Amino acid sequence: MTRPVHYLDHNATAPIRPEAAAAVMRALTDGGNPSSVHAVGRRARAVVDDAREAVAALVNARPEQVIFTSGGTESDVLALRGCGRPRAIVSAVEHQAVLKAHPDAAVCPVTADGLIDLAALETLLAEAQADGQVVVSVMLANNETGVIQPVKDVVRLARAHGALVHCDAVQGPGRIFTDVHALRVDLLSLSAHKIGGPPGVGALIATDPAALQPLFPGGQERGKRAGTENVPGLAGFAAAARVVAERWREEAAVLGTLRRRLEEGILAAQPQAVIWGGGAARLPNTVCVGLPGVAAQGQLMTLDLAGVCVSAGAACSSGKVGPSHVLQAMGATDTAAREAIRVSLGWSSTAADVEAFLRAWQPLAARAVA
């Protein structure tokens, strides 16, 4: 008998939505290269064009501002290396894709709640003599804690110093309002598999695509990203984007209710548990919880045996779980940063999933050190 699996790791990758899976299969069956001029090629080109419109609409961009990539990491690197700015300022809680993207990046500290320190940012901008030289990168919402960054305030400071702004927004769509024009950023990264699309496809929204230099020169994507387009992936991206655009408010409300129940259950089982970023505005789907005295790796193993899938609040490298750089940037000790796990809900999550987590986590909570 197959054990039920309670998947609570949507921030890592969301299960593919049925609409996206169906679109991928149709495109795989149809085949064709979008650069071919015959009927099959034209049909594939229509899929790419349709995807560009759907992804643009998801974040209120124009289709010509959408550059398709292999995912969020490539979008981040294209933004920071292709924008032509010789220096960068990145927040200390960025994804590794951003932290390692620019060869000359200064790291801006964050507060204990995980928010970028705006005073420190202004100092870094002034010291860098930013006019025409610097790109600032700050994520829309953190993948580990769910903390939502004050992107508009970052843009205000950056503009005053002539700096560009890039926003890694892969965790935003489907959970919070994500609008490139409302945010006023210059560059914005997206990833299909975070919203229930297929892996291996993403997008960079560039408000001025002409100013961007490609990582891979060639003919596709108006010269900004070479390589035969991933037509099945883009078909799935488009389908997921349309579902999210239609349902995100309803889904976000459900996620908020589930998260409240999750946090109430966690703190009822162990009042000493730490909800990282709990004092800041957060995504409605994300809980990063620290359990004093109980290592994250042990928590993950126990939960996995109970059929509950979550992540550590730390990156895995060669199979070894290390302390979370995000939590360390927020002031966590090395020990505390190794005791946190991330529970991330999504479109397929149910109340039964939350209750399964709480049942499996309760014995772990009893082992916490006060």
C-alpha cells in the first residue's frame, strides 16, 4: 500500500498544474522549431508568441519586454551581468544565484526581521558613486522565510543615485501582487516551476531590452538569448501563468488560512519555537521555523518517514546541510541557523497536509531545548 505524501515544499518547486502538464504534452506531440517557416514551425512560433503574451500579462509587462531563459538562475545572471553596470549591490539574503552572479558585488546587510537595511543601502550607494555604475538586486520575497522586501523603497534610493534595480521575483506570482510597473524595477526574474509550470524555463522582464547584453549571443529572443526555444516548456509556462493570473487572489487567501493554522499548531506544540521573519510582512505560504536543540537534518528525516516533505532552511551542498546564510544574515547563531526548517504551501496544499505535518512534528517539538 502506497503511503500518502504530504508535499509542503512549494518554494523549492511546485507540483505541475494539470493545465500546464496538458499544454506541455500537446506541444511535445506537435513538435516543430519556431525558426522554421513551414506550417509546423509556424505553429511552434505561435506557441512561443502566446507564452510571451501570457507571461507578460502575469506581471503587467509588455510582450516585447519578456526574454525567455532556462529558469530563475539564468534570468538573475543575465540581469546582473548583462545590464552593463560594472558594480552591484545585493542584499545579504538573496538566493545564491544572485549572490554569485556579479563579479563585483557589495553585500547590503538586513535587519533582524530579514528586511534590507535601507540606511546601509543608501550608504553603499553613496560610497559607490553609483551614477551610471551600479545595479542593485533585491528579491521580492525571500524563499526561506517568506519575508517581503520593501522593493519600492529600494527603487527610490537607487533612482536618487542613478542605479538600476533588479528584482528576483520568482516567489511572488501566485502568492502576492506582482507588477513590474508598480514595483518600478528595471529587471525582474521569473521561473515557471515556482508557479506550477514545468522546470527548465523562466523569463527576465527587461523594461529596456535594448540595453541588455546577452550571455549567449545569437538570433533567438531578439538577440538577447540564443538557443532553440523550449516550446513545450513555454507552453506549460503560459498555461500556468494564465491559471495564476486568474486564481491567485483566491489561492493566496486559502494559503493564508492554512499558514495561520500551521503556525498556531507549531507554537501550541512548542512555545519556544522560533518563526523566523515573523515580525515582518511575509508570503502567505511560507513558514521558517526553528526548533531549539533539534537539528534540521533530524527533523527532515523524521518528517520524511511520516510522508511529509519539507526543506531545511539552508542550502544543500554535496548532500551536506549547512547553516542558512539567510538566517545568519538575520542574526541567527550558527547553531540556530542549523535548526530551522521551511514549510512552504502552494496550490495543491490542503488542511490535511498541515495536520499531517503537525502530527509528525509534535514528537520533535517535545525534544526542544528551552
